[in-house]
Amino acid sequence: MNGAADSPAFRRILVAIPNWVGDVVMATPILRALRAHFREAHLTFLMRPYVAQITDGCELCDDSVHWPGGRGPTAMLGLARQLRRGEYDVALLLTNSFRSALVVRLAGIPRRVGYAREGRGWLLTDRLRPLKWGRMFVPVPMMPYYSRIAESVGCRVTNSALRLGVTPEQEAAGAELMRHYELTPGRYAVVNPGAAFGAAKCWFPERFAEVCDELTRRHDLRPVIVGAPREVPLMRVIAERCRDSVVVCDDPGTTLGSLKVVVRDAAVVVCNDTGPRSYANAFDVPTVTIFGPTNQEWTDTDWAGEIKLQAQVECGPCQLKRCPVDLRCMRLVTTEMVLAAVERLLAARRAPAGSTAVAATNGSGS
């Protein structure tokens, strides 16, 4: 069954939110459109507890329900009973997982909209078909991919800009980090060397260290290395390789909430294809993103404030978490390529309004 193009008068709407940080941020245009279109409806997000730190401050929902810590049948049935009490008219699944479709079916939600993936089509009432070439999925940017779900219930998404809010608590936590590390807005660069996807997505520590040194020497910017708690050893390795002083946000570290403030007030962000990249996009901070094995199309936002660097190799983009050969896609992205991209972005920000002398580009570096 395909969703009708009309706009039903839903009273209560459940939206299953993605788990990855970047995917959540890329879903904000769709969530914003749903909030505006169904302004009289009660909108609830189903999400991981940590995701709340990303969506908090955006004023996109009325309340939220969190996935339980356990994954067994008892936890699933308990969540289904909780959702059943919510008496939702429709569930919109921005997630592709089988269990998200199963839990809303067990909850008795009458209309269930999502992509027919992971063998879950029979659990949905509105089955959207992902683009495929043979048995392979065709890379599609997440924003239009999510938009089809909203459009299936009559909600058009006309503004594709990523946007995040900041709560007073997050603002205070970010300000405390800025004071602790003596950071001045606009006078530092955020460097994010990790990636949750896997080791193949990470550029080399020695090259990040070289970038940090040149950010100080060429642009008088303090490098601020950030990452998740599990990435602290990597952050410290990079700092140890630097000739000049850098800030390592490890004690105290950033949270997904306080990181909003740190990224928002930076002059530039240099990162792998990971969550803080989407933060920078949402706060309009110039960004250099280093791509390795992942296909840019999945996360493309067509934002002019980003330069994406990716070497064209015969084996990529392979989407593998660990490289079986020599990680050539990352080795061919040089330190100088990254620094040249930083220079172009900073020059574009310094240029007078309306000037076209220097422009950021959105595409593969060379």
C-alpha cells in the first residue's frame, strides 16, 4: 500500500528518530516541516536517550519516548505497551530497522509509514521502496530520503537547511567549557579526528597533527581537538605529535549538548565524515570534511560552506569499516589539500558581501 498524497487530520503522531548523530541532524528539515504542517497534532519522538541532547532546544516535538536499554522480548513488549497507551494515529519511521517496525505494529498503531527494508515490509501499512540497482541500494542523500516519508502523509518539505537549537543548560555547559579551556569565539578551530563508523573512516593522526600546527602558524587559530570518550586516546596521540600547543577536550570532555556551543563558536571545523560535521553545517560554520571509504551521496546536503575532500580510487567508495588493503583513499588526501581547503573557506568568510573572488566549493577535492 502506498501513502496517499492528502493530509489526514492526525491527532497524535509518533516519529522514530535515527540513532546516528549526523542522521539526526540531517533529519531536522523533515522534523521542522512535520511540526509546522501538523501544528495541532501531538508529536512524540521515539529515540535513544542520548539523541535527546541533539534535538533538545529545537522545539520540534511535544514529548519523547526512549528505547529501553535491553533488547530482549520483555523490553520490546514493555515499550509496545507504553506506546499503545499513547493512542497514536500514525508512526513515521525514519529508521530502517526491523525492530522499529515491529514495536509500532505490536503497539497497534493503525498507520505505519517507512521504507520496506530489513524484511519488515509486512509490518508497515505504507511501504516506501528504496532505490536499488539490482541488489545494491542506490546512494541517495538522507534529506530527500526522509522527505518521502513526510510527503506520504501530505507534508511537503520545502526548506532543506539543517538547523539545531541550544537549550539554556547546553549553553551554560558550553560556556563553562569555553572558560575552562580559555577559548575565544572565532579564534579557534575544532578538529574532530574520530568516527563511530569504523577505523577506515579516520584520517591519519600524524596528518591531523600537521594540520593543527599549521592552523596555528598560518591562521593564528587555536586547535581544539574534540571527540567521544572512547576517542580520547586518539585525541591525545594527535596532541603529542603537535609541535605547538593544542587544546584537548578530554577533562572535562564535551557532551552532545555542550559540543553544539563549541562547534557553533569555532572559526572552522576540520573532521572526518562524522557527527560534528553535521553540527557545523547546522550552525553555518565553515567545514573541511575528509572522506575515505564512504559514499558522499548518502550525506550530501549541498551546503556551500563545506569543502569535501575524497581521493578517487579504483576500490572505492567501498563502505567497509576496515580496509582490507592499504587505505589508499585516505593516504591520497594530503595535509596540504586540507590546509588549502581551510584557506579557501576562511578567505570566503573574509571576502566582502557579494564578492565572488573566492568561493567555497562543494565536491571532491583533487
